[in-house]
Amino acid sequence: MTAKIIDGKRFAEDLRGRIAGHVARLKAEHDITPGLAVVIVGEDPASQVYVSSKAKQTAEVGMNSYKYELPADVTEVELLELIRRLNEDKAVHGILVQMPVPKHIDPNKVIEAIDPAKDVDCFTPANVGKVQIGLPGPVSCTPLGCLMLLRDELGSLEGMHAVIIGRSNLVGKPMMQLLLRDNCTVTVAHSRTKDLAAVVRQADIVVAAVGRPQMIKGDWIKPGAVVIDVGINRIDAPERGEGKTRLVGDVDTAAASEVAGAITPVPGGVGPMTIACLLANTITTASLINGLTPPSDLTA
Ligand SMILES: NC(=O)C1=CN([C@@H]2O[C@H](COP(=O)(O)OP(=O)(O)OC[C@H]3O[C@@H](n4cnc5c(N)ncnc54)[C@H](OP(=O)(O)O)[C@@H]3O)[C@@H](O)[C@H]2O)C=CC1
Ligand SMILES: Nc1nc(=O)c2c([nH]1)NC[C@@H]1CN(c3ccc(C(=O)N[C@@H](CCC(=O)O)C(=O)O)cc3)C=[N+]21
């Protein structure tokens, strides 16, 4: 059997098309142009690429995009002051501070400074709690993107055994909440899990968010399972020439594709969905800030 390749890039394009429709409606009916502010500290080249593609896609769907590039030696006080200004700015409906921030800045202080009403990453305690009890609000971008792909592939997820590998606040834990809400039986595995292969073999749905290149092997996958590969790892690719690299996920995609029912590729899988869901969250926050019900097709 050869797995279906889940085209996240294409799904994200469709999602951005729907987002553009919601932006047009907010403008025409309510005179609101959603605005997203992205703050980046320092000059990590990977982050630069990621932030540029966010700005480009934000503009393409008709939203306003505001980019703040701060030097790596900016003080914590200065960064917090910028966040406070963005909290007050009526044109800004979403604030994203690219993580990680330099070591001399406390990421928890950054998170706590962001107004939960504008927290499009769903990092603040208020929004984490809302997701847990099912209240409307932004939902962590990567897990939201994974959920959309899974629902599209499977329809109802009810009763399925989902195994998530990774328990970070960014991916694993919010993924757990969303799959539980969709009536999956959820197992969360991590670095202390015993016999990970045996745990993964039980899964109808595998979500790999570990950050270890190709760690999840083909023979760990139950035949027909749906595999969502969140990992983005840059590895050496001497076959492409000296000094060249390529991106791979946390799953051994070639081997897993022999067994799985469907699988997301890297690149072109979850990554593009993360960015599209960031824009979706900006519609959600712009709606809620203005007392409107957010569009149901952009959230969990
Ligand atoms: N596609 C996208 O849009 C995004 C991709 N990513 C990628 O996803 C991956 C995960 O990101 P993130 O959640 O932030 O990573 P973290 O490093 O924060 O978390 C990794 C998790 O994996 C677990 N883990 C580490 N080693 C093992 C192991 N050998 N066996 C089992 N579990 C293990 C850790 O366990 P423990 O808690 O015990 O330490 C931890 O819970 C990375 O590759 C990242 O680049 C991240 C965000 C967005
Ligand atoms: N506050 C904050 N929020 C985040 O959501 C956040 C963050 N900080 N810091 C970094 C991680 C990582 N992340 C990615 C999103 C999309 C791609 C993506 O689009 N990847 C493309 C490939 C891009 C390439 O070729 O380099 C793909 O998978 O197809 C990658 C990585 C969001 N993160």
C-alpha cells in the first residue's frame, strides 16, 4: 500500500482564499481591516524567512501587516514597551512575537505582556484555558492546522486512538486538547515514554512533534493510520552537493508511506498550515474585539 500524501500547501492556499473572503466581508460590512503585528528580535536567518512569508501572505489576504525588527541586544524593557503600545493600537488585532527570544529576555514576561484579546499564537494562560473548556478564541496555530487536515482526511475523529509524540506548550499539549474535544482517545508520549514503538503501533492517528529527524520508523505505524508530521529539521544533504541541506520531518516518510493510509510531507505539510492558521486567528481576534461572532470555519 502507498499512503495518500496530504497536501498541506494546497489546503493552506484554499484556507487563505476563505480568509480573504472573511477579510473582504469585515471591511465591507463593518469597516474593519484586520491587522497583524509580527515582532522579531535578532537576526536568525530561518526566522527571517518565516517572518517574511507571514508578512507577504498577510498582505495577500487583504489584512494589514506590521513588522517590527528589533536588534538582538534590545532590552527586555524596550520589548515589553513595544508590546504595550501594540496592545493599545486600535489597528492591531493580532500580535505575534517570534520565538525563541534572545537569552537575556524572559519569554514568560513576553507572553504575559501580550493582551489575550490579541494573542494570535494562543500563548497566554487566558487563551490556553479557553481552548481547554471550549470557549471561542484563538487556537494554537500548528495544532489547529493539524486538526483541519485530520478532519478533512477522516471526517469524524470520534473514537480514534490518537498518539501524540511531544508535550510542548506550543504543539503537543494544545494538540491533546483539540483531539480530546473531537472525541479521540488521546495518548501523549514524550522523552520518558517506555517502548515508544509499541505505543505508536496502537495509533489510528499519529502526530509527531519531537524535533528529531526521521525518528518515527515505518514499522511503528499501524497499517492505514493517518500520520501528521509536525517536525521541521534541517539535515545535511551531500547528495545535493557539498554543504547543501534539506528539510525533513520527525517521521521516516518513505518507510511510513508504505504502511500509512495518509501522511503529511515535509516541507509542504503542516508548515504552510501554521501560517494560514495564524491569519485565521487574526480574523477570530478581530471579530471578538469588535463584538462579532468569529467565522466557524476558521477555528476548532
Ligand atoms: N510545522 C510547523 O509549523 C512547526 C514545526 N515545529 C517543529 O516541530 C518539532 C517539535 O517542536 P516543539 O514542540 O516546539 O519542540 P520541543 O523541543 O519544545 O518539544 C519536543 C518534545 O518531544 C519530546 N521528545 C524529545 N525527544 C524524544 C524522544 N527521543 N522520544 C520521545 N519524545 C521525545 C520532548 O519530551 P520531554 O518533554 O520529555 O522533553 C518534548 O515533549 C520541531 O521539529 C519543530 O521545529 C514547531 C512548531 C511549528
Ligand atoms: N511565536 C511563534 N509562533 C510560531 O508559530 C512559531 C514561532 N514563534 N517560532 C518558530 C516556529 C516554527 N514555525 C514554522 C511555521 C511554518 C513553517 C513553514 O511554513 N515551513 C515550510 C518550509 C519552509 C522552508 O522551506 O524553510 C514547510 O514546512 O513547507 C515552518 C516553521 C512557527 N513557529
